[in-house]
Amino acid sequence: MGSFATIVAVLLVVPFLCQVDGRISNKEGCDLFEGSWVNDTSYPLYDTNECPFIEKEFDCQKNGRPDKFYLHYRWQPSACKLPRFSGQDFLERLRGKSIMFVGDSLSLNQWQSLTCMLHIAVAQANYSSVRIGGLSTFTFPTYNAKVMFSRNAFLVDIVSTPNGAVLKLDSIESGKIWKDIDVLVFNTWHWWLHTGRKQPWSLIQDGNVIVKDMDRLVAYEKALKTWANWVDSQVDPTKTKVFFQGVSPDHMNGSTWGESNPSSNCKGQMQPIFGTTFPGGQHPAEAVVEKVLQKMTKPVYLLRVTTLSQLRKDGHPSVYGHGGHRDMDCSHWCLAGVPDTWNELLYAALIQN
């Protein structure tokens, strides 16, 4: 399957597909990722009190967030409706199978969202949640279904050496645990810009070359190419569906959406950016992801959540997250919230394909 087939797979739309100007659309020209946020009193899809396993850092209401406006927005594609999420149908499709989210704490955000969305659909059904090292497994025994999260911030390997931890851009030994999973949802970006104490490596290795640092966007692209090669060589698309989550944006700099105060961020934001476009333009990492995916030979379905998430400056924990008023979190998302929409789009892809 060549690169054209990959592009076809990457652009998710509703059924009755045809090609329009290089994009894939239905007869109505509908792209599920192009749209805007609308107020909908039937949202949120759940109350976190129904899901005691939601981690404290994401439960903004329990952490004292005073407003609830952010809970009542629904993603509305411009030319069609997003299929309504059915947790019971999702579990039926997952019966006897497994889905694994692989990535950083934004993948944790999405995994926690999905486990809650599924749990409330079959609230009387037993479940178990087990974490061993960096692997968390949420099991629905009635369906013999597993919803898993593998913490892996870079997808490529970090190895310990006498000279310190080395980020190996061309190595992906951790991919061994991804095999035999029915649905894989990958994500990486959040950690690529960390420096200082938050940077978990001392050196970067690319082939035989070891450096102290390099342009992070260049390093990101090299790592994504290593991941892409792994998928192309190791995944059987008749057995495993592969998704890439897209790039989850932060809202640390209000100037990117037109705030006049240069120190403004997500704190105190109580409504989305209305409309279909983000004033700050395309996220640079999103462009890298699309570039890498277009050259792959195996189908990977890109959940193009970046723009719709950029519009949600109101959706972050800010001071109602893991660190309280000692910390500002404009990267992760409140639950219920934006990751629920990512999972609605994931569900739309699964029922379509």
C-alpha cells in the first residue's frame, strides 16, 4: 500500500467517501475535524463522581474550579454531525480485544476519559484496574476487553549509560509490548520541549552521533520517523488498527489567540475561541506529524485534534489541577472535557473502519 493510501487513511470523515481536492470527504464534503464548539446542555457525557478512578489532577470540579461552563460544549463539524458516542457499542466492538494508548500524560488524559465513558455505559458491570510499572490495564471481564495505557513520553528509547541518560532517536526497543494489540493509539510531543530538571535525558544519539542537544523539532521528526518505520515493518493492518492522537496544544501564551496582556494564559478562561480557526495558526509539531505520516506505507489514522483543542483555551485545569495554586497547568485537560471529544472521534473512526 503506497503513500496515497496512507493519506486516504489519515483523513477521517464520515461514510460515502470520495476525493475532493486531495482531501477525503463524503458527498456533503464533511470533515469531522473541521468545525466549531457549540453550547449543549446534554453535555458533559459523565459526572466524574461516577468514576472514582479518575486521577485527582484531572478532576477540576473536585479541585475547586468554580465555573462549569467548560463542561457544556460539544464539537460540531461544519457539514455533518459527529456520531453520538455509545459506550456499550464500543465495548461490543472491543469484545475479546484490547486497545492501548501509548504516550505521555496526555495519553493518560485520554485513557482516563475513555475508561470513564465506557464504565458509565455498563455501570453495573465489574471492572478491574491494575498498574504494573508504566503499564496500566483497565479490564471489563464481561466483555473480555482491555483498555490499556503504556507511559512512553518519547516513543523512542531512553537508555542509561555511564555518561547519563541518552535519548536514542533511532531505537525503539519498547515497541515489543505494542505487538498483538488490536488497536494502538500513539501520542508524543509534550516532553520534547522540556529543559532543566524536567528533561529526563542528558544526551541525544542519532545513529553514531551523540550530542548534548539539537533543535527539538528536528529531533521530534527523527523520532517520529523511527516510530513510523516500526509501524511499517512490524504492524499487520489486518490485525491491528493504528491511530496517532495528533498534537495536544497548551495555552500558556495568550498572545497566540489575541490577548493583549502578554502574561495571560489559560487561568480564568471560561469560554472557547468561537469559530473554526485558531488565530495563532497551525501548530509546528502538527505539520511534522502530517509530513511523517504521509510517507508511511501502512495505514495510520490521524486523529487531527490539534485545531479543535487549540480553540479550547478554557479546558485546562490551570490552578485546579495536580499542583493547586502552587502550579499552573495549561497543558493537560479537565475531565470531563476535551479528551472526551477525542474519544468521540476515535469511536467515529472505529465504527467507520
